[in-house]
Amino acid sequence: MGIIKPPWISQKWFRSCPFNYCDHFGDKKLLATVCIICKEDIERIEKYQKESKDPYDMKNILDDVAQNFAKTMTFVQIQAEEMGLDLDNLPDRKDSYDYHKEPIFKLMVKYGNRVEQATKDLEVVPIDANVKLLEKVLDVLSYSRHYVISKIGRALQSRKEEQFDLIMYDLADSKTSALFAYVAIQRNCQALLALVKHKPLTDWRENHLKLAKLSLKVSNLIKEEFFPLEDLIYEEFGYGDFNQTIYGHE
């Protein structure tokens, strides 16, 4: 997906915070020209490489997480003070909402499990299989495995909050979060169909075709649940590398 502009988001709002509409999947260097989060991620990796350190070492990751958390908490504290809120004495919410019980969320959990199984099935493949294609497909499937569950959870929570908050309603976060899950699942479908066409994986063809069909069905259910009347014409940026990789393989 890369960066996507939902059809219900104004150009003015989108241009003020495009990083909110980036799933960080695609050509990171290209995305970094628009998304500050991708830019900071690239800078982080380059910094560790210059120091001859592993940017993916758990110690380094945890150090970065701690620093980012501290920065975020400082920002939240400043914003809370400006709004006159005491973060240590916030009232308990009485209208607690457990979106985990919603049918669409339970479906996403089951779908995520199916995707995970598909990635495990690709751990051993014929020697003549296209490695670059498999790497891209595994990137797509692995990325979506928990991503779609998270996004649908947020979509459900936001939809509940939008009933009582006009600002939340205007931002359409529920539809936007659901759209990101929709696109990720559509991307799974494309990736799986690429595997169906890949001759060395003939023995897996039926399973990949079934999951591709399931992906199409699940994405359509998301559309019916969150934006049934929307004409899904949306702009994408930074997604070309994936498309170029999955198409044309036999």
C-alpha cells in the first residue's frame, strides 16, 4: 500500500499529515520523501550501520523504543496541560466497549491464522522456485498477519467513539483504519495469485487459490461493514516495487 489517500479525506488534511496514511510497506526510500516515520527509520538504520552495530539487535531496538516512548510522553503531557487535563486523574470510562466480541474482529483473527499457516507452508519450496518472488510474497503475508487484526480493532473502537465525538466522526478514522486492512488483504490476494501462476509451486496451487478467494471475500466483507456506499477510488504512493515483483512470474 505504501501511502494511501482515502477518498473521504480532504487534500488539505492529507497534506498536513501524510504519515498518518502510510503503512510503511513498499519502497522505504521513496516513502521517506513523504513520510517522516519512514525517514526516521532509514536514518536510524544508517546511524547504526555507521557505528558498525546491528539496528535489529534487541538491545538497540529496546533502547530506541524507550527513547521514543519518552519523547511521546513528553508531547502528550504538554498537550494534556494545554487542554487542562490531569493524566494522573482521568475518570474511568463507564461505556467500556469490547470490540473483540464483534463478528468482523473474530473473522480477522481466523483469517490471520490462515495467513500464518500459508507462510509456514512456504518454508520449504522446490529449488527452482523464484526466490525474489517468494521473499516479496512472504513480506506481504507476514506483514498483514497481525496488521489487519490491529486495524479492524481500531476501526471498531473508532466507530464507537465517532458516535459521541463530532471531531472523530469528521476524521473518519474508522473507515480509514478499515480501508488499510482492506488494502492489505487485497494485496494478499494479488500475492497469492502470483504464487498460483508460479509453475514450481504447482503442488500448492489449490491451497493458494483457496486463500486468494478467501482474501477477496474477507476484503469485501470489510467494505460492506465499514464503507458500503463508498466508491473506492484512492491514490497510492510507493507501492510500485511490489507490483513489479509479483506480476509476470510463471
